[in-house]
Amino acid sequence: MGIRLKIPTNHVRSESLKIREKLIKGEESNVVAKAGLIAHGRGEAFDYLLGEITIPPALFAARAAAASLLLASHPVISVNGNSAALVPDGLVALSREIPADLEVNLFYRSRKREDAVKAALKSAGARAILGVGRDANAVIPELFSERRKVDPQGIYSADVVLVPLEDGDRTQALKKLGKFVITIDLNPLSRTAQTADITIVDNLIRAAPNILASVKEMKTLDKTDLKLICDRYDNKKNLSETMLYIRERLRQLSRDN
Ligand code: PTJ
């Protein structure tokens, strides 16, 4: 085990350091892949550009995501190492509230990591967890990474899949299978962000509670109203607004200097 950092509460970046510690701990317990630590660094850089807040287009996307998940006949939340380390409680609460299945899906798949992610979800209160061991015996065609292995009871037969932060290939493959894909990715330029049906450009730490709050708020709406929320959403337009927000923020910051 590495050196444990004692984070001073008055440190200006204490929140960010605590999140890093969560991921380091997650890596030590096999939940997070080593590459997950690198992926987090990339995310942090994009989060700086947003000002580390949920910007209006991200909130709008989170609302559309909540409506789509509520309208789905078989929604599934795909869980990788980083998401299990960062927001296990949030994902379990979301899966209960929708309700949606939880499925372990890893790029760096090993039995050890599948079990570690499953254990993290279990200690957050999850009951059924799909996609572990022999249960992941269906294959997403045209996908050659370990992500191709899915559960026939889960992602394989889902109509809507929520895929928090990941690499690009699977989103395209899932779309080819006719799935509606919702992603949470701080990088608006990533292949996942560009190909998903709904992209929430926000930190998963903020996005998960936002989706949950919208699901709770919209649960009593009828299908026509939920559909209206979905129909009003345009991912390309939302991504453009995100990039314009970043441009405007950088313009203002460069003026202040
Ligand atoms: O647990 P595994 O084996 O499934 O592996 C997971 C990782 C993340 C290692 C794997 O999917 C990967 O390599 O992903 P990438 O290609 O690095 O993409 C991760 C994306 O997530 C990047 O676009 C990051 O900007 C973004 N990201 C990182 N941290 C966050 C994030 N987006 C939202 N919230 C975050 N906290």
C-alpha cells in the first residue's frame, strides 16, 4: 500500500485531493484500473475548463437523461472501475429510483476486478449485480475489447444504457445495436461524447446526484410529458452550447488577467 495522504481541511484543493484519494484507494483494492487514474487526470483538466461546476447545458442534459431512463422499458446502468470508486452510493440509489439494472462492464476486465466492483456496489446497498463472471456470456458484435462481454439479462437486452465515463468504441457499437446511450463525460470532444444520444458534460460526482434529483422530480409525470422533455433535447446543440460556454469562460478569464 502507498503512503496515505492526510488532507488538511483548509487546503484550497481539499475536495479534489479527497476524490483522488478515493481513486487511489480504489486502485489498491482492484476496483480502479491503473489507467483509471490517468483517465481521472484527463477529466480533472476538462473540469477546470468548466470551473468545476455543473454548467446549464449539463443540467439540461441530466434532465433529458432522467426522462429517457424513466421512459425506458429496460434501462441498465453500466458500471466501470472509476464510477464504482467515485459514486457507488449514487449509482445504487439511481438504480433503485428508476428502477434500472446495474451491470459491471470493464475495459480492463479480470475476475478480480469484476468481484471488487461488485463488492463496492454491494457495500453501497446493491442487491442484484449483472455482468459478473459467467453471467457476461453475450457479446456485442464488432467490439473487440473486453467491453464486448455483456450480460444477456442486462446490457444485451436493454433499450437504454447509461455509460458513465469510458472509452469510445462501445458507445458506437451499442448504438449500432439500436440502444439509446446516455453518457457522462467531462470531455465534450471524446468519441463517446460525440456519439452518445445524450452527453452530460459534467463530473460524475455532480452528475449522478443531478440525474437522481431529476428522476425523483419527474417520477410522477406522465409518459407524454416525459417524451416532450426527450424530444426537446438535441445532443449536437447541447455539445455546441457546452463548447461555447467554455470559450466564453476562457475569454472572460483572459480579459481579467
Ligand atoms: O474500469 P475500466 O476497466 O472499465 O476502465 C475505465 C477507464 C476509465 C480506464 C477506461 O474507460 C478508459 O481508458 O477511459 P478513457 O478513454 O480514458 O476515457 C475516460 C473519459 O472520462 C475521458 O474523456 C475523461 O475526460 C472522462 N472522465 C474522467 N473522469 C471523469 C470523467 N468524466 C466525468 N466524470 C469524471 N469524474
